[in-house]
Amino acid sequence: MHQMTDDIQEVLFSEERLAEIVSKMGAKISEDYKDKNLLLVSILKGSVVFMSDLMRSVTTPCSIDFMAVSSYGSGMKTSGVVKIIKDLDINLKGYDVLVVEDILDSGLTLSYILELLQAREPKSIRLCTLFDKPDRRTVGIKADYVGTVVPDEFIVGYGLDYDEKYRNLPFVGILKPEVYGG
Ligand code: PRP
Ligand code: MN
Ligand code: MG
């Protein structure tokens, strides 16, 4: 039987390592937002696993909401167009918004979201990403919280997909190039 793990060249972050990174981020966020009105905004689908772990590492009261956007579709490269698939339910006025992303790559998705949400006049807005690939940035954007910097490899797992698959891998690994015809 074909296993997802057969398609992985190398494990970059084990479940244990991811748990360490995420709990450290949660502790920092809890400290920084202890007197604020925190709203965690998860950008679906990629951030679903990170969000569910991060929110349980946050010890201060917070609200959560979700927004679904897509710029990659099934391809390997960003299409350059960010499509909103599901918008937020909560009105951002009075909230200290923290946008939760799985990966900051070209920066296109986050810069689009940041501009869109800023226009809704939250009390404050900051960005949090589990992974940062600074080498690939085409838009001038920086996250306020970064779990870890990653090399310019095609990584999957822990929410990150290739062609909508591998999101359910509990670790993060490099996809074998033959899987995407590379
Ligand atoms: C991926 C990833 C980030 C974005 C990062 O999302 O989850 O949201 O791309 O890339 P960028 O910095 O170059 O914009 P994708 O569009 O693949 O949608 P998904 O989260 O549903 O997989
Ligand atoms: Mn995404
Ligand atoms: Mg994707």
C-alpha cells in the first residue's frame, strides 16, 4: 500500500520539535497579550493544525475566527492572485488581531490579508507565522512572531499541502521531487 511517508525525502521538524516551537510562541503571545483583547485569525487551510495547537498554548483569554484564502491552487507557485473563499464572521473593531499563518513565502498572501484587515480598523494587528522562508520574499513584509526560518525547499505536513494532500502528516518534511515532477 502507498503510504504518505513514502513521498517524503527528509523529515525537517518532528512532532516533538513542532510542539516545542509552538508552545514557545504561545507563551510569548500570552505574555504580550495579557491585557489586550486578543483575536486569533487563522488563515485556512494551511494554518489549521498550527492554529489548533497554538490556541491551546495561549493562556490568556482570546477569541478565534477563520478566513479562507488561496493563492496557490494546486500549483507549486503562487498565482499572484489571492482569492477569498471564506471571510471572517467577527467585526474587528476593538480587537487586537493576530493573524495566524503556517508559512510566509513570497509574502503575497499575508500582505494582501494585512491590507484588507487593516481597513476594518482593529485596535491593533500583528502577524504570526510558524515558518518563514525569507529567501523567497517578493513583497516587503515581516511577521511579528516567527516559529522558525526554513530553507527554500517544498515542505509539506502539519497543515501544509501539495495539491491538497499531506496536510494530515503530523510532522513537516521535504517532498520528494519526483512526486511533483521536479
Ligand atoms: C499557502 C500557505 C500560505 C501561503 C504562503 O497557502 O498556507 O497561506 O501559501 O505563500 P505566500 O507567502 O507566497 O503568499 P495556499 O495558497 O497554498 O492555500 P492553503 O493554505 O489552502 O494551502
Ligand atoms: Mn495558506
Ligand atoms: Mg496550499
